[in-house]
Amino acid sequence: MARYVRISNISCSPVSVDTPNNYDKVVEQVKRHLKHFIDAVLPDKPDLIVLPEVCDRPANLPQEDRLGYYKTRGTQILDYFKDVARNNNCYIAYSAVMEDDDGVWRNSTRIIDRKGNIAGIYHKNHLVIEENTVYHLAYGTEAPVIRCDFGTVACAICFDLNFDKLRLQYVEKRPEIILFSSMFHGGLMQRYWAYSCRAYFVAATATRPGTIISPIGDIIASTTNYTEYVTATVNLDCCIAHIDYNWEKFKALKKKYGTGVKIYDPGLLGSVLITSEMENKNIKELVEEFEIELLDDYFKRALKHREGNI
């Protein structure tokens, strides 16, 4: 059965503040800056809002002022986002440097649920070296999959995108959406992660464009040089199948269910994305009815055949 999720991607640059060493004023300027973009997407009634890495750190904050600012900020921005989530019935992925209960500072993404509670936290696994040696942030060591009421999400932050170890954990765990909060864009790696993990990929980046990408690596929506935010609806009731051995099954599926099913071929890849648009049939039932071999099952079968013949 169709499972639609409306996602807002805010890919804004960090604000430059007037008085970087007046931390109370800095917090207020940062809050106004973020509120401007939050207010812009709320009319779309998103289920999920995703923000860039360290979205509440001013661009012109001197290195020596970071800790003082963070301590003054405390949970003020987090509390603001909790209010937004609670008052607008949405989830928010908030990326920031914060101090844990155990006194350790980390670069993390917090998933705030519709009631303003923390549904889960991801700590950046792969810090840029200076984040640890200069700013004394601790490395994350886990790759949690966080359950939301619309489905499952996982996170990556900036430099993480370069490392297969984290990606392969998500390949195994199969989150439905990967939330990438970042200062850098990531280029082709965004689309590769989406296809490799068989997941929708939301890249909220301070370096635009920010994107929403399908599990077969197609850009569904993108921010522009003019607009720092974009909202799109994705359907999580989907699967990926290779065209080999499935062509006639695709035709039969489409003939029977018509507009109740979408079979999208991006070209060149040899794989298609199938989504159920019906309220009484889910994608698993459709795959079973037409005996469609899914992409990963096909690859496993091909590897097994190779191993038995060498």
C-alpha cells in the first residue's frame, strides 16, 4: 500500500552574525535565520524537515569562540525545533555540535519526532581529523536505524560519505531513507549511496544544491541557486528489480493494475523502481503475485551460480 512521506530539504548556508563574541545575541540571530527557512517550508505540511550539518553554527564565529557560544546556546535551538515539531506535527533532523549527558562533545544529528521528543541520535562516525584534534569532538561508533511513524531512517554527516564502512552497514540494515546533513555536497557519492543502500537519500547541504534522490539514484527534487529549500513527496512502498527475466512480468503487472502501480526505468542502469500507488495492495504482495525477482535476489543468485562453476 502506498506510503507517502512529504520531505522538506533546507540547504541553507550558515548565517554571518553581527557580534560573534556576544553569545546571547548570536543565539537570537541564529534562531531568526533558521526560523526564516522553517517558516518557508511549513506551508507544505512536511512529515520530515532535514537541515544541514552544524546548522546553528555561524559562518564567521572565530575558532576560540565556538565553545563559549555552544555553552551559551545550550539546548535553546534544540528546544525551538522541538516546539516546531510538536506544533506542526512533523519530524525534524537537527544537526549540531552538542554536549552529551556524559560531558562528551559530538557532531550529531538528532531526530525529533512529532511530539517534540528525541526519536534517535546519530553521532558522526568519520570526523575530519581536526574536529577531534583541535575541537576535541569524539568519534561516533554506531550506525543506528531510527524508527519513525512513516518508516525507518539512518543518518550520515559530511565526511562520512567518503567511507565504505558506514555505507555497508546501511546496506545490511536497509533503512528506507538516509538523511545526509553536510557542509560539503558530495557529488556523485550522493547518488551512489542511494542506489547502493536501496534507499531514498536526502542531502541537506550548506553547499547547494540540496537534493532528494530516489533508490535508483535519480534526483527527485533539488534546491537551486535562488531557493535554499525544496519539498517533495516520496513513496516508501517500493522495490528495485533488474530487467533480466522480469520484462514480461512488468508488462503483466502494469496491464492488470494500470495507474495503481508505477514502473520507472531511469535508463542505462538495467534496474527499475516499482511503487504501489494503491491502498489495498502493497509492493510485497505485487512482487509475490507476479513472481518478480528483486535486484538483490538476482545478484545473489548470479554470485551463487558463479561460485558453483569456478
